[in-house]
Amino acid sequence: MREVAFIKQNKEKWLAFEAAIFGKAKKNPDEMADLYIHLVNDLAYAQSYYPKSKTVVYLNYLASQIYQKIYKTKRAETNRLSFFFKTEVPLIVYQYRRYLLYAFVLFFATVALGVISAKYDNNFVRLILGDNYVNQTLQNIKDGNPVAVYKSGSNWGSFIGITTNNLYVGARCYIYGIFGGVGTFYIFLQNSLMLGSFQYFFFEQGVFWQSVRGIWIHGSMEIFAIVIESAAGFILGASILFPKTYSRMNSFKIGFKNSLKIFLSTFPFTIAAGFLEGFITRYSIDMPNWLSSLIILSTLAAISFYYLVYPFIVNKKQAR
């Protein structure tokens, strides 16, 4: 069957699904479950015969929305927070996975730009990081502790201050997506250039590994979370610029609801990164290499699994 005929044959049914999903037609959980089964069958057919079609994207979106509706109304689901992190967010991340890909590609490109700029422009690092920070770090390197700046202040004071700042940066990355994604890109670019120039500065001073051992203890989750928050901002911007088959207002509502959930899901990781920076990073210079490497790899593995692997596992389960 040609795709046009397939769409024409099922159009009315899919519109009924939309009405049920967005509350225009009331359905009980059993009826929603029946709709879900029909939709999964249509999705499987479309994936087999039109794998690169927008129809697959559309049906996958409807299926994920109905799935969420079913589990929201199930009385057996007693822990809403658990459902949010275990099922709802992974399904949304899977649905918008290409935006995560865009964000990571952009991240590596802009970090590389920061490295290249720092390498060929002697003033770039001072322009980005500031003279006070550069001079203080140069002195710390001479004193044999390149990351001594992380020892300043009390544990709890550093934890609270750092976490608050990181949440603020993440919120800007997300909220500025309202300007068609341009605002998100601007904040994202600032942070990526800073990271690239920052790491090249330590490389140039011959203390790259010492900086990695210290900074990335907390940086693995902190930076990764910023990339995810930026992806959420791009989703928000795209919902305004590219409404597809929806009205611009409905597209924005859907984009805002889903991107906000992705943004909120980063909070535990951002808080964990702040805890590590406030309580653990300050002792990195005295840690054995294996311990600092274990912390870095463990934190990176945890957040990578949640956003890059787990969504595929959840989606595969709900498609059965």
C-alpha cells in the first residue's frame, strides 16, 4: 500500500486518537489501552514500509502520548515521581532524541572552537575567563595545586552556591529557547567556548591531566546536564518555529510541556554535581588516580545511560 493511501485510510482514526490524547474526547483507561494497541500496530506497519517517513515520527509521538495517558490513569501507579523518571522522561527523550544529537554535535563543535581560539589567540583565554581567574590559576599551578580554586570556602557554602549557579545557567539555557532557540544557542556557545579555552589553558601550562582529575569529578554530570538543558531549549524553540501539522499555539504547548519535563529531569544530576564539587573535588589533588578516574567514569556512565541508552530500553518495552 502506498503511504498516501495508508494515511488516507487511517486519518480519521488518528484524529480520534489525538482527540483522546488531548482531552477533547473522554476515554476510560481500557478504551485508551485499545487505542494504544491499534496505534502500535499502525506504527509497526509504517516502520516496516515507510521507515524514513514523517508518518513514523507522527505515529510514534501519538503512541508515546497514549502510553503516558494510560499510566497516568492507572491506579496501580502510586509513585508519580518514580513514574516521571522511570518512564515518562525516557519516552519523551526518545521522542526528541534527534535534538539531543544536535546538542551534542554543537557542543563538541563549539568546544573545539574554544580550543582553537585559545591556541591561536594569546588573549582569548583572558577574554573568556578573566584576568583575575587566569592570574590566580597560574599562581596555583606554580604552587603545585592547579585546582586549588575549588578548595576555597566551606563545603556546604560551596555546594549551595555552586548548585544555585548551575541551576541558574541550566534555566537560562532552557528558557531562552523561547526566542526560537537563538537565546539557547547564545548561552550554550558562551559555556562551550569557556570550557574549550579553559581546558586548553591547562594543557598549555602542562597540567592537563591534573585538571581533568579535579574538574571532571563534578564536570561530567554538570556539563552533560547543560547539554541536555540546551537540547530542551532547542525543542522549545522548534515547537514555535516548526509547528508541523499543529497550530502554532498547540505546537508550543506540546513543546513546552515535553521540554520542561526534560529540563526538570536534569535537576538531580545538577545537584549531584554541585555536591561533588563542594565536597569531593577539593580533595582531588590528594586522591590516587584510580579513585578520581572511577568517580569521573561512574558519574559520566550514570548520566549517559539515563539519557542515551535507557530511553531506547523503555521505548522498546512499550512497543511490545
